[in-house]
Amino acid sequence: MNVSELRAMLDGLPDDTEVLTSAYEAGFTPASAFATEVQQLDRGFATWLGQYELTAEAVRLCAQTDAPEGVPVPIGEPVHALLIYRSGR
């Protein structure tokens, strides 16, 4: 989803609409959000890990030489992203 698609989706919502995200195990919980730069990674078989990291963390991970799950490889250039996460996390 890009910003244009997000704007179109949000345009018709009332101002008091709650923003929620997945809770730890079940249900939904309040969300926080911020915009930042992220890097997409090819993590090989480590499919349980997300496809993106904050850019500085991606650089650190790609520089490892002894990661048990393998060293990730960057895909393309860093991109801007809106991160939505559970409040308090």
C-alpha cells in the first residue's frame, strides 16, 4: 500500500476513528505510527522474520559474518515507510 492508497482509504473515515493493530496473540490493540526509512532484505529461509528493517539495522545485519540463520542480502535501495506498531512496544 502506498500513501495515495492510504489517503483514499482514510478520506471518508470520521475523525474519531480508532487506529488499531494486531495484539500479541489475539484481538486488536491501540497503534502508534511513525515515518522512517527502511531497507528490504532477502533473509533466505528465515521466513519468520519481517522483510524490512530500519536502514541502520539492515546495514548492521548485512555486515555480519556468523549469523546462525544466514546473512541477509539487501534488495534495492532504502525506501520511505509508515510503520504502524502496537503502542508501548
